Amino acid sequence: MKRVTIYDVAREANVSLATVSRVINGSNVVKAPTRERVENAVEKLGYKPNAIAQGLALQKTTTIGLVVPEASFTYTGQIINGLIDVAKIYNYNIMLHTITEGITDLNSVVEDIIKSHVDGVVIFDDKLRANDMATLNRYNIPVVVIGNKIEAKDVCSVYVNIEKAIYELVMKYLEEGKDKIAILEDRKNPQQYQYILKGAKKAYESKGKEFKGQLNLPTGTRTSYGFLKDWLKTHRYDLMVGYRDSQAMAIINAARENDISVPEEMEVVCVLDTKYNTIMRPQVSSFSIPSYDLGAVSMRMMTKMLQKDENEDREDSIELSYLFTSRQSTKE
């Protein structure tokens, strides 16, 4: 027969592990209805608390699990720095876990983290969706998601509104009479690509127009450059947008291959700002996203989630601002 654990009680009562532990320890900070739910779950499941469970509320691990996709290390250095700096202020340790595409997935990594009895989990993954939170929801553990706005129980999101950024960018060009705009598909970041498309479509709709500049890569296409160098032989645009620096480079190289001058004949914008945008020639205009602040604010939100009573109101999401940085690939 499977042994009943504190996790089972938390799931049955729909509360956090810490709340179960407080009830077991006789703490008076738990409200009566919540206490009753926990006590009923304990009785129903026949749970026998052990010493570790009884000490959970009083002996925090002061450790936060941080989950980062290995493929995104290029963009996450400053995020991790911001998170660690705030963690030090509040005397928390960070346990880093990586997700490797095709080898490890979020669910397996999260279950490993839970077994380590961390106090909370911070996840940086701009591909994450609400239904990906099922494993964490089972354990009622505080979660902060960086990069996407996720609406789920015990989850706080810290993000930059990419849809809004693209809407404002496209509106600027439309108001200047430049309506030949193309957005290149990013298969590695489908969620962000959809945000970008939504922003562009909203801008066109506000002008009574239909957006037709969605450039999806044909099946079997290995590189953006391979597709674009042929596509631009017969197509011309006022502006082309790519999500990553490698896409911006592909656009510029394909334009050069077709004797299209950037930015005189076609402007190019990269959504993510990296050091490579300043190395390329021409240097690529992009959105400066406050990476350090994303990490710092996320860790601060985690400390608030851990310190607050679960019945108190809290912010479910925090939207950080962005700045458009104009470089040589655009005219302004």
C-alpha cells in the first residue's frame, strides 16, 4: 500500500505544503476554514506526520529552485544575476536546473526539484503555457514564471508585453504610410511568435487593413537564410521583423544577396536585444528588455509569496517596460 505523504494531504485539501505543516504544528495563523480542510484531509487519508513534515513550517530550506532552458543561456545571464542578487538580500539559496530540448522536460525537472524540498520555484521559459503547470499545481508550491503571463493557482508572472511592443512598432510604420511589413516565423519560440503576430494584426486592424506579412517557413526548410534569399528575389518590404539575432542576420544577409540596401530600401528589427545586434553590420535595431530587472523582480515576488498568508491578496503578474533601441538597420 502506498504511504500517504504530506504532498497528498496538501493536494487533497488544496493548500500549500507549509499550510499543512502549520496545521500539524498547531500554528494559530491558519484561518479556521482552511484548518478544517486540512484536518479533514489528514483524517480521510489516514496521514501520520513524520518529523520532517512537522518541521517544514519552522525549518524552511531557504532554497529556491530555478529552471532555465539550456538553449536560452545566451539571453538569461542578466536574469540570473538579478535573481541571485535579490536572493542574497533575503538569505535564499538558488538551486539551478536546466531543461535540455529532446532530453529533459519541465515535468521531470520539476519533480526532481520538489523532492529537494525547495520553498518555491522560479521558471524562465518564454514557451511556457498554463497547462504546463500541472505538475507544480499538484504540490501547491509557489511559482514565479519569467517571460510569459500565466494565469494559474499559486503562480505569479513577470514579463515584458511583446505583443504591445510590436503593436506600437507596426503602428509607427503604418502611420508613415509604410504598410509592407513582414514578420519571420520563429519555430524555436512559437509562443513569442504568436504574440508578435497578434501585435501586428491589431495594428493593421486599427487602420482598417488586413495583415498579410506572416512569413511561415516551408516544411523542410533548414535555415531562414535559405528561404529568404530566394523569397526576396520577388518580394519587397518596408520592414522585416525577426525574433532572434540569428534571424535578423539571415534577413540582412538575404537582403544583401538580392542587392537590397538596409536601411535605405528595407528596414530590419530584431525583437530580442543581444550583443550580436551591435556586432552585425549594419547594427540591428531592437527592443531593450530589462533582463536584470526580470530576475530581480521575480525573486522579490517569490519572497512576498513565501512571506504572505495564502488568504491575502497578491499581485498575479507584473509587466515590465521595454525600450526600443534604434541602430543602423532602421532610419530613425
